[in-house]
Amino acid sequence: MPTMSLPTLRLPKPVLRKQHYPENPSEPIEGLSHPSEIEARHRAGRLAESVSGVVSRASPDDSPVMGNFDDIGLLNGTEARDYAAATGAAKSEDDADQSGLKFRQRVEADADRLDPEEIRSGAATPVAYDLEFVPPAPTNYHGDWSEIVTDKLKRERNEREQRPRKEHKRKPSKTAQQKVEQLQIKKHIAEIISRHKYMVKLCRALMEFGAPTHRLEAYMAMSARVLAIEGQFLYLPGCMIISFDDTHTHTTEVKIVRVPQGVDLGKLRDVHEIYKLVVHDLIGVDEAMSRLDAVVTRKHKFNKWIRVVTYGLAAVCVAPFAFQGRWIDMPIAFVMGCIVGLMQLIMAPSSELYANVFETSAALLMSFLGRMFGSIQYKGENLFCFSALAQASIALILPGYMVLCGSLELQSHNMIAGSVRMVYAMIYTLFLGYGITIGAVLYGLMDKNATSSTSCSNPLNSYWDLLFVPLFTLCLCVINQAKYKQLPVMLTISFAGYVVNSYTNKSLNSSTISNTLGALTIGVLANLYSRLSRPAENFWLRLKLRKVNQDLEKGIAKANEDPETTARRVGYGLAAAAMLPAIFVQVPSGLASGGSLVSGVTSADAITGNKTAAASTTGASDLNTGAFTVLLSVIQVAISISVGLGLAALLVYPFGKRRSGLFSF
């Protein structure tokens, strides 16, 4: 059979590897354990079948069969002895060895001439497998060689299954660990940022809705302690400086919260409840922020026009019990009170320029109108009371609350805020005093017979005060946006404080002591309400729940009675909101007892040259005397009230409150 002539192509030499064969065919082959080698053995078997086809067609006179293997390029990295033994081309082992030596020499000489691309498919062409060396069966073995390999694999598999397996926990990769750490850091930072946002929103709400200013720093510090935040707080009137510290990164974040101070008793109660729930770990920061946003964005309970009318009703109610007003003075007082409400609620917010002169203009106008109506005579007597009209109309813009907050801040050793607020209250009071005096002077220039009386004749019976005090308190609740469920407590505390103040003033004839005792009564009742309201409310709920359960057992329960919905509530009484209307009642009473608001009428008479019985002093310096008399009276009343409130807090909370701040004045 002629050999094939192939083009010359340089290829790497095939590597002939030696293997160790077991002498006993039944022994397993050393190193044969992977199932892929079985597949390689099957490929070698199919190759041997293709080679056997070539041998069967070869002529006996041709060169040895091994030469044909070289020509067709089948011996790639395997021993010639293996293929000779597998195909039966060698009659004995010696012949196979001799043929293998000759064949090895020919392979080494002609390997470079092999070109796989020139090989054409045919009967002698092997299947294009990726051949790997697999130890063939020994020459003297005539059984199924795969059985030995399969048995060995089965034994090894059984041994592996019988071995005790070690539990290895999968360790996360470095990338996974970094991702987890990054997520934890982001989550931690997000939690800290949300806590900071809650603190800022809480501070803004407390300042906007009229929380006790001398305890704002304590409220913020206790909230920061519960939320595990390092913070420092500095309160100034209308401004809170918040510093969030981080000792790990040595960084500090400073926030400045500027809010105009106002009073909203209903929203203050809601904010106080949210503050308590967070301090006692009953709700999270995210839920607290959503609730605060809902409270802040909620509309006012009473609109501006209702409050303007309420200003007039408040002037009508305060005139009889505080300034000796009479029935005939009430219509004029209503009109003048509505004018003040219109100026404060409508005109001042709409014009920044007018807001700067609101106090002076309101006092000037009310003094002018009051003296004008008071100078009207009927049958030789004044028809209206000048002092009642002038004082009742401006009772709601008196700086008593402002001076009270300043004195409480100074009393609690908050020198910066207390000093700033006290000085501002003094200047504010001087504006009112100058306005009252100038208004009286202006009308005195127009009417030489203007009245100068600082008291009213034929006042109402003092028993009418028991009616007008609760009505005035109700008007204050409407003006300050109180909730309906807060009204009973506010009316009760205000009425009790006024009764004590009025009785002690008549008995001791001292406005300072009477104001102190009245404030002490108000503080004790409000703090007791704050401390006992939740147990009392839950006590009544338990009684109601017991009755509902009894009705259910008897089968007479109503359809709307459900014991599951009647559960214990987490309610906290707010002492600050409960006592604030009562304090507003104390301030006009204290000022009226001193008679300081209309004391500038004597100065007005001296300036205009009107000689009246009340004008006992002369000179231009009396203009200053009237203003400073109002200032001195307001400061005395505020200090008396602050001392009484401080003693009340000490009596009810002798050891203070450890976990949350005392929400009381």
C-alpha cells in the first residue's frame, strides 16, 4: 500500500509518556480516579476500532502496519506498543517492542511533515476527539477493562460518602464583606441623619407653639440622650443654636433654628404627646417626624376673623372683673377690642413697616378713643368709663406673658435668654405707656373738658365676676387655638386662681402677695393635672371596660360598645397649656389693682394745661413718669407670678423628673 505524501509543516513533537501497568489485570490502575478518564478511555476505544479498519484492508506485502499509523497521523503523544496491543497488529510482546522502536524513530523523524489540514475524512480517518492518554488494558487481559475502572470508582465514591464530613461555613468573599460593611455604614449614617432631622423639627415646633422657654434646652437635651445623640443647645429668644458632635470622626454640625415665638395650645399638646412617646421609646423617629409634619401643616382650629370677633368679646368680659366696667361700657369695649384684633391679626402680619409701630399705635388709638367716649356726659355725669374702655381694649396686648417668660428664665439661671427677653419686654412696655399718654394728650388738646378720671363710678357687683372670669378664659382659649377637650381643665384652673387672687387682695390689700398666691394655686393645680391625668383617665377607662364586659356577659351590650377598642391610652396632661389662660387672667387683674395703665392721664393734663383734681403734678417730665409706672407695674406682676409658679413646681415635683422634662411654667 503506497504511503501518502504530505506537505511539510512544523508541529511540536508528540510527548510519549510512560505509565505503570498493574501485573494483575484485576488490580485497579494507579492514579485513575476521575470520571473524565473513563470518557477518554471510550474515545481511545473508538479510535482503535477505526484503526482496525485500516489494518484489515492493508496488504500483507506492505510495510508494517505501524508505518501506516505514522502516515495518517494517529499517534499523537501515545506509545506505539499500546496501539499495537490494542489492535492486535503485533503477534507477541517482543514483536510489539521491536515494531515500537522502529516506529518511534520514524515518528521522531517524520513528525514535522504531518499536516492535519491535509487529512481527509474516510474509513481510516479517526474521529476528531481531543485525545488524552488513558492507560489501555494489558495485552494478556481479555475481559472488560471498564469493569475494573468502574469498580474502583464505586469503591472510592463509597469511601467518600462514609467519611465524616466536616461542616464548613461559607465565608463571604472580601467583596461581599465590603458591601455588607458599606450597607451598615450607610444605614447607620441614615439613622443618625434622621435623628438630627427629628431634633430640629421638634425644636422648631416647641418654639413655634409656645412651650416654656426656660426649659427648652432641657427638653432637647433629654431627647438627645434618649436618641443617643451628642448635642449641645443654646437658646436665645426666637433662636435655638444646636450643635451635633461626633467624637469618632471629630466633626461637628451646627444648626440654627429661627422661629417667631407664638402660642397654639392645641398643637402644643400634640407636640408634647409626640415628645413623650419618643422619650419613652413607644414610637420611632420616622413615625415621630411624620406626626410632627402633620401637626405643623395642619390648619388652625379658628380662623383669623373668628379670632378678631373674639378679641371684642374678650374686651367685654375683662372690663367688669378687672377694670370696673359697667353694662353700658360693654358695646364700646367690644368695638374697640375688635379694632385691636384687626390691627394685630390682619394689619400687622401684612405690613412689616406697620408691625414695627403696632404697639404704640394701638395704645395711642385706644387711649384716644377711650378718653373721647369717656368725656361724653349725660345729665352732668360721664356716660362711659374712660379707664375701663382704655384698659380693657389693650388687655390682650399687654406684655405680661413676655415678662413672665423672662423672669422665669432668669430664675432658672438662664442669664442670656432671660436678660434679652426682659430688656425687650421693658422697651415694649414703654411703648405702651408712651402710646397711652400720647393718646390722652392728643384728645386733651382737642377737648379742654376731657375727663381725667382713673376709676369708674357705680361698678357691677363683684358676684358678676364669677360669670365673666370663665367667659374671658374661654375667649383666651379660642384666641390661642385650644382644643375643646382642654377647655374644662383650663376653665377650672383659671377660676380657682382668680378666686384666690381676689380674696387675698381684699383681705391683705397687697397686689404682690395676692398675685403670688394666685400663681401658686394655678401652678399646683396644673402640675397635679399633669401628674395625675393619665392614671385618672385609665381608671375611668377600666371602670367603663368592666361595665362593658358585664353587659356582654348578660347579653345586653349595645352595638357600639366594643371592649377591644376601649383600651388604655398613653395620655399625658400638659401643665403648660392648662395654666397659660389662667396666667393671662392674672396679669390684667394685677395691673388694674395698681391702676398704672391710665396713670399717664395726670401727665397728659399737666402737658395740655388742663387743671383737674387728678393732676397733682406738673412738668414735662411726667410724660416719662407715666411710661415707667406701667413698666414697674408689669415687672412686679410678672415677678410675683414667676415666684408662685416656681414654688408650685417644687411642691408637686420635689425631686424633679428624671426621664423627661417638666412641661410647666
